[in-house]
Amino acid sequence: MSGVGFAALLLVLALATLFGVVRRRRSGRLRLPPADDAPRLTAGDLRTEALGDRATLVHFSSAFCRPCVAVRHVLHDVAERVPGVRAVEVDAESQLDLVRRLNVASTPTTLLLDRNGVERRRATGVPKRHEVFAALDDVVG
């Protein structure tokens, strides 16, 4: 292998490693949504009987998503522990219009909605339980 080819290989490996590290650090982190006009979701949009009185944790999942099982457990556990918070799971495959409207690019994706149904936080991947509690505390107060 020539010196230029070896240098190119090292550069590609370094960039791939950097991409992997950044992606792993962002996975599961509850971040603020984009600054543009966040849509207001209703119980009808989510095909559920009601939103939470204080907040709603929305989890977009799919049939073959293994991490979605962990997200389901985390969000339902948090919702059971915090009064007025409800966890709702949305099958992304059966609600493609909603997935497109909200720009959900992968499963699992978690949205934290305030009491009015407005998205306040978003995470892709499996959020950590303590981060969900902290985000709820910030949103619900």
C-alpha cells in the first residue's frame, strides 16, 4: 500500500470513529427540540384516550426494534412514579403520517410533551431513567 493510500485509510478510520463516538454520546439524550414552531399534539393524534395532566412521554417504536423494549420499561416506570405523567407508545409503522409530520427518523424516538401537548424534549435511542426524571422536573417544575 502506498503512503497516500495508507494516509487515506487512516483518515477514513478516524472519521468513522469520530462519527461513532458522537452518535453514541447523543443517543438517548433528551435534547431541546428544533427552534421552529413545535406542533401541538392531541390525544387523537396519538390514538390514546388522554394526555397526561402534567406531561406525556411519547415513545415511537416498531415491531423489530429491540431497544424499544428498554424504552418502554423506562418510560412506563417513570410515568408510574410521577403523578400526572402518562407514557404512550406509538407504533411508527401504523402512523406514518404522524411520523412524517414530527420528523421521526428512527425508532426508538421519545418525545416529552408538556401538559398542552407541545414537544419540549426529544431523544433518539434509549434515554436514561435519571435523565427522563430531570427533563420532567425541568418541564413540569
